[in-house]
Amino acid sequence: MSGLTLALSKGRIFDDTLPLLKSAGIEVVDDPEKSRALILRTNQADVRVVLVRASDVPTYVQHGGADVGVAGLDVLLEHEAGPYGGGALLRPLDLQIARCRLSVATRADFDYGAAVRQGARIRVATKYTYLARQHFAEKGVHVDLIKLYGSMELAPLTGLADAIVDLVSTGSTLKANNLVEVEHILPISSYLVMNPVSAKLKRERLQPLLQSLQAAVAQR
Ligand code: ATP
Ligand code: MG
């Protein structure tokens, strides 16, 4: 395909990317809320948007299912560290959208500091097993990791885990579940990612897009 395929995930990334694309002259004309189509047309005949799971964006772009995509740094780093993350993926621009942070949280009555000082084994539930393993290894904290795919907040409340590693933005979800943030691991935002072959073969089409997006990000 000679046109451009852009991989986005529904929700905050789609919503926050639209205005940036608009400043770059690309307007999505199909409304994902009004149809079940996963391929959306834009005002430019040679540009289309494909809707994929947030965690599938790096896979699509790495293997050329899409030329470019937008994904959170959490998803990108976890993908790179994982078994299928070997392939090169360019990350030319921090779009500064979907900002949040990766943090450790526990029940308010769990003394995380004491557990760390005593060298206790801490049970940690997370979707981000690679990032969590790396963080605790650097700190020299012993952890047993429990892989979950969602609703991480439940783990400390049910006794499944002592702590979670999850994304936090306002902290209201933690608060609603009587959890407290005890450690910041990494600031997170979403990035433009690019397939390296597309970057070469479609350079004339992609360079202006990248420049417009850079300008749009700088202006905000
Ligand atoms: P999946 O489709 O696999 O369920 P998901 O639920 O992680 O994916 P979203 O919740 O839409 O998908 O999150 C997409 C990205 O948005 C995350 O990878 C992260 O970078 C960012 N994000 C997640 N939660 C927040 C938040 N509370 N505030 C700001 N950005 C967030
Ligand atoms: Mg989701």
C-alpha cells in the first residue's frame, strides 16, 4: 500500500491525537462511536486510521501493519522488553498527551517502607511485569510478580498482592479504593512511533507529517 496507515487505540489516545492530526491537515471523517468499522477514512484519500488495542500498537507498527502509530511510553517500554520486542521501532516525537505516571501503590495500612527496609518479599500485581521487575531489581527489593490484565486496584484489597504497579494520573481511582501511592517509577506520555522501513520508503510523505505534528505539539 502506497498510502499511510496510522494505528491508534480508542479512548484517550484517539481523542487526544485527533486535534494534533487536525493541525497537520488530517481529519478523521468516520466516527468510531457510530460504527463498528476498525478502519477509518480521513479527509486525505491516501491516509487511513486503524483502531487497535493500545498494547497492540507497537506490534502493528513494528511489523508494518501500520506505518505510524501513537502509544503510551508504558506500552512501548513493556513491548521492547518483552519477547516480541526485538524489532526496531522509531520513536521520533513525544506528543505530550495522555500524561500520567507509573507508580507503586499499596493499601494505606501496608507499611511499604518497612517491608523494603526489612528485605521482605513483596507480592506485586501488575500488567507491567517487565517494567516492575526492572524497577525493583534496581532498588534491590525482592518481589513476587503477579501478572494481571486489568483492575489492578483489586489485588491489594482481596489479599492477592501487597502492592500494585500501575498508571496514576489524578489518583482518584486509588483513593476510591483506599490505596496510596508510595513510589513514582516513571513519568508517562504518548509518543509517535514509526516503522523504520516506512520512514525510509515513505520519507517524503512522513517527514512533513512529523514536522507538522512537532509544530502542533510545540504550540500547545
Ligand atoms: P487495553 O485496550 O489493552 O485495555 P488500556 O486499557 O491500557 O488498553 P487505555 O486505558 O486507553 O488503554 O490507555 C492507553 C494509554 O493511555 C496507556 O497506555 C497510557 O499510556 C495512557 N493512560 C492510561 N491511563 C491513563 C490515565 N489515567 N491518565 C492518563 N493517561 C493514561
Ligand atoms: Mg482498556
